[in-house]
Amino acid sequence: MATPFNRLGFTVLRHSNRIRCRRKQNLDAFTYRPLHTSPIYRAPADDDDDDKGPRRLPEEPYSFNPENLSSEARHHYDLLSPQEKLEFQKNDKAAYDHFTSPALESKLQGLVSQAVYDINQETPRNRAAPERITPGLMAMGEVDEQGSGEDDDFDGDDITSTAHGDLEQHREIRDYARIAAWEMPMLSKFAKPFELPSREKPLRFRYTTYMGETHPAAKKVVLEFCTRDLPGLTEPQRVKLVKLVGVRYNPDADLVKMSCEMFETQAQNKRYLGDLVDTLMAEAKDATDMFEDVPLDFRHHKPKPRLEFPEKWKLTAHRKAQLEANWRQQALREREREETGALIDGTKVIEQMLEAMNTQAPAKPAMPPPGGAKGRQKQLAR
């Protein structure tokens, strides 16, 4: 309440556009802090070390300019005669001197400060802070429209944090299940047939997505292109391009591979890679220096050994016929051994061994009598 009253009191120091006077600085009054009644002084500059006393703000020199008048006042001023205009300026100068006089400013500041002090004394200083209600689990991070308020006191009857995590995972699975059941079938109308890239599009961009999850590698974009597929490059220019890309060139596949993840979005990283390819092509076509004295250096490329399948192991038609003949001969031999009884059946052999062990099992040895006096008494009782 004191701040509006303070501003209202200092409006007396503000004049209309017709009266040019120095404006007072805006005083930020606090609600529960009385204002100081002393006038405002500026801080001394570095070169004012010898000036120990406070100095008043320098006043603007008085100057009358009809442009500063309002539209209505300017209209009346234009209608005045030259003598009346001089009288008007004289009155304006007297009003300026009156309102900028130190005595008037000190008196007004004293009245305003006294009024603010009285209001501060009447206003209660200690106001009870509103009780802060912590949102519960059901309204955490959201607007509590239902007024659920804080959670009840924990009495040991709730599930553990691990169980809450399992429930959250179950809710997420159900959410994706609803998406797969109701939203994904509608995406079929946006499907487009796959078309092989033409020679007019030699650049191949590769992106990585983590299915809605936030990941630092999701913004990365990888670019691959063949140097021989770039249009408008002669063989010397292509060789210069290979020298410019350096270790990013694969001589076995004639493939250049670059990546970018400097920016926050995939579109920005893709644009950067496209501009980089344009710059490389422009440099390769520059005939000022073709780097003919710089040899090609492929020491960075470590070729991986590629194992070839032996020709002898390949399954040809002749080899298939030979294997089928061997399988037929083996089946005939097995049938002949089964008919003659020479084929050994492992199940029957195990059963015979078990029967022999049961029939020839030795008698169980007698247990020795327990030691001690009690043991001897039991043995005698038998």
C-alpha cells in the first residue's frame, strides 16, 4: 500500500510537456521499510577522490522548445502574438525555477517520506505466510484440479518402490499396446513404395532413432558417398577430393564417410554436411593448386581379411548325387545288420545290465552294535 502512495506523492514532481524540468529518479519503495528522508546523491566517480562531500545531480539547463508542448498547448501557442509568446516563455521559466528549487523539492520529499512512514507504522509487519501444500504423488508436476492435496501418512501398507517401478513399466507397455492397436494401422495410408536412389542423388544420409527416448546420439547424422558418383568431377579433381577428405576415405569401396553431431537437431547437422560437401567440390574444382606433389596416403585404412568359401566345399549337382548314393548304401548296411541281429540296441543292453545287477545283488552287511553300556544292554536284550 505504501508503494502506490509513494508513487502518487512523487507525481507532483513530474511536470507536463509544456514545462521542462529535471525528473526525479524512480524510488523503489519497499512495503515494510520506511524511506530515507535525505535527498539522493550520485556515487563519486574515480576522479573525484578529493571531493569528500556528496554532490547533487547536475541540473539540466533551461531551454524552451515549442516541440515539447502537447498538441493542444502547441495550437494555443501558435495563436499567440509575439509579445504574448514572450510572456508565455517568461511564465514557463518562472514555473521551471519554482519546481526545480531545492527548497520545494526538500519539502515535497519530507511530506512524502512522512506519509510513507505513517503508512508503514499502520501496516502490520508480520503477516502470516500462507501454508504451503506439497502436491501428492497423483498431482506431482501437474495442476491439482481435483484438489487431492498431500498424500496420507505412510503406515507401512503401501507397496515398495520396486513394485511402483514395475507398475510404471506395465503402464508404459499398455500405452504402446494401445498405440499399436489403434494408431499404427492408420499409418498404412501414408506408406510409399521404396525406390532405389538415382544417380542424381549420390549422397546417402543415415539417422539413428531411439523410439521416443532422449539420447545424446539421436542428433548424429552420418553421410556416405562414392567419389565416382559425384557429377561434374574429372579424374584429377576426384583425386584431389580424395586427398582433401584424408582418413575419411575408404579406398577398397571408394567410399567417403563423414558424420556430424555439433548441433542440437538432425536437420542442422544434415545441412552442415551438405554444405561441407559443396565446399569440398568447389575446392576440388579449383585449378589453382591440384596437390599434384602430394601423394595419396592410405595408411589409415586397415583392410580386413575376407575369407572365401573353398570351391571344393561348394555343393554342386555331382556332389549331391554322390552324397545321396552314400546315404543309400549306409541305409542298406543298417538294414542288413538289423536283419542279421548284428545291430546293437542300446536300450536293450541297458535293461539287460540292470536285470543282472538285481539278480546278483549281495546281502546287506550287519550293522555293528552301538558302543557304550546302553549299546551292550540292547544287544543282550536281543
